[in-house]
Amino acid sequence: MAFDVEKVALIAQKISFAFEDQYADVAKRNLFVALFDRYLNPVDPDGSMETYDAVIALGRKEPEEFERMLKEMKDKSLID
């Protein structure tokens, strides 16, 4: 996937909202956190960015990893 700032921004927003909406579900929260640790740590090693910004950074810097993260989130029914 070539970097499309609008598309990546919409997906980042979708992920951020899904994480917030499902935060009370401990199992899903743990899945999100595990995926964030795996995929977002390389672009935000100190964890200082908001999820939205880190997802955009991942899409820009590592588009293949971004696609893998999306597939895993869809496979685990975290996003549609």
C-alpha cells in the first residue's frame, strides 16, 4: 500500500475509536495492547505518541507492517 495520508488517517481514527469503545472488554483490550506493542513500538519506542499518531507513523514508515496490523485486527474482530 502506498502511503495515502487521508486513508491512513481514517484507519488510524477507526482504530483509536475501536480501542476506546472496547476498552472495558479486558480480553479485547489485551489484544489491542499486544498488537500495539508489536507494531507501534518500532515507530514510537518510548510510547509517547497518541495511538492515532503512532498508527499514522506506522503507515508512513512501514506500510507492510501497517497492512499486517490491520489484517490481524480484522482477523481478531477488533475492527471491521
